[in-house]
Amino acid sequence: MQHAVDLPPPPPPRKAPGLAPPFSPPPPPPKLPSSPHGLAPPTPPARPRSDPPARIADPPRTPQPAKLVPPRLHHRAQSEPVSPTSNRGGDTTPLQCSGITAAGNRCRNTVKVTGARADAGGDVFCHAHERKMHEPSGFYDRKTGAEFIKFEDWIPTYLQPSTQASLRSEMQKARSDSDVHGYIYTFEILDPTEKKVVHLKVGRATNLNRRMDQWGKQCGSKEQVLRGFWPGGVLADTTLMKSLLQAGPKGPWCHRLERLVHIELADLAANTPYLDPDFPNVVASAKSPAPKADVKRCPDCGKAHKEIFSFERAAKGRYKGKEWEDIVKPVIEKWGGFVQAFL
């Protein structure tokens, strides 16, 4: 008869050093309880979700031009300027010669001219270029190019040689594109305290009635009388009262006309050749006379306006009391005719 022998339990398996434990599979998912009918519970319907609104595309933008900085505007000279005043500080003003050298460069010589002549504008010349300006006898007109104009028919000999050279240069220039049609007017500024001088303002305007009001407000303490205007106003039957004035048609190129008139009047006012008993049959001296002080000083505000010409009154002779009629008026009519016919 065999007897059972109790054996000791086997020892646990030894783990190899440095080895990871064997991979254990994940536990199975828990089983859902079955329904009474042996069927799995139905899956609940998915909850409806609203789709996000579609992004509306940005409307096409009209291309915009790059922002530009506007250029600085350089205003041209007004046709009706407020009466400018002179900046000259003495009896003479140094200006650079307007002549051109043989090398094609502007002459560097300096010319001393009277303040009145400097204010009148236009070209000035040194002695060498002044002689050259007197060499040609004339030029063909700018308007048609067919008529030869002689300087001696328009420039009197009683003007200074320097003034004659300036007028020659101004006559043959082409017309500026900025020039306009307008009027040349003349005011007399009445000054009862001044018996030996007559003050005449000669300027340009595109609206004569408005210009008369402007000048009255600028220097209005002394009475101003309109003596005439070109074209039309220098006629004997023209009404010159401000409230009754009808200017009529404008004349051509009032900028050029004013320049020509001012150049000649500046010489007449400064050098007074009309006081010579033989005027106008006199020849100016090559040596300029000493300029008179305050030739164009305004009797109202005391400033030296560029457009005021103060003429010494003739004490006797045919020009006594006729400074406007026989000296200033003929100059305006002459150059008005020149501009109208040839420019």
C-alpha cells in the first residue's frame, strides 16, 4: 500500500536581471448588460450641430493711387497788384548787366542806376554792352515778321543813352505767355501843400473800376483824380467820374505796355528834359545827371511807390501845367500803339 508524500511547492520563476517584465494585454472592455430581449441598447442619435457660418469673402477693393504731396505753387505776378513799394535804400541801386559776353555767359559788370529806373524794371547794360545795343538800327516786328521797325521812330533822343538801350531791348523781346489784356491808367494825387511837383500814378489793371477802389483804400487821405486810361480813356469826350466810368474794351498785353511806359517815365521824372526850352528837340548828355532825391515819394503815406512818378512842374513855357497832357499821356499813347501793332 502506497502512502502519499507531501512535496514542497515549486520555487517561483527567477527573473533575469535587466529584462523588462513581459507585456500584459489590456483588460477586455466591460460587457454592457443585455436588454430583456437579448439585444444591445440602441445607440442614441447624434446631436445635431450647426455648422459655423461660411466666411463671407471681402468684396474686391478698388485700387487707390498712392498719396502724392502737392507741389508748391509759384504764383505769377498779378494783373492788378496792390501798389508795390520800393526796397531801394539810396539814390542809386547796383544791378548786374543784362548783356551776354562772347563766351555766352552773362556779363558780370555792375551797373548803378537810379532807384526810379531800377523800379521800372527791364534790362540794364554796362558801358560796353550799352554801345553794342546802339549799333543796330531796328528789327523785324514780332507779330508778322514782315515790317522792319526803326528804333529812332519810337525812342526820342532826349532820353539818356542807358534808357534808350533798355527800351531797345524791351521792344524786340517776344511776348510773355503770362501777359494779358488790360488797361493802363493814370491817377493824379492832389497835394495842396506841394506847388512845385505833380504826383502821377501810372499802373495796369484788368478791372479798372475795382482797381480804382483798391487804390483809394490803400492811400486815401488825399484826393485822387483819374486823368485817363488806355485804351479809350484818354479821349476828350470820355467820362472819368468813378461812379460813371465805363472802361470799354481792353488793350493788348498790358504787362509789356506798362514796362515800356515806366522805363520812359522814370527817365523823364528823374532827368526833367522837358524843362529845357528846346524840348523835345534836345539830345541827352552821355553823362547821366545827378538823380533827384525822393523822385517817387508818395505824398500820402510817405513811402516810395514803384508806380508813382513825381514830375517837377514847369515854371513857364508850353508845358506849364501840362505835365499830364503833354508829357505823360503821349508816352502812354505811343507805346500803346506800338504794342497793339507789333507785339
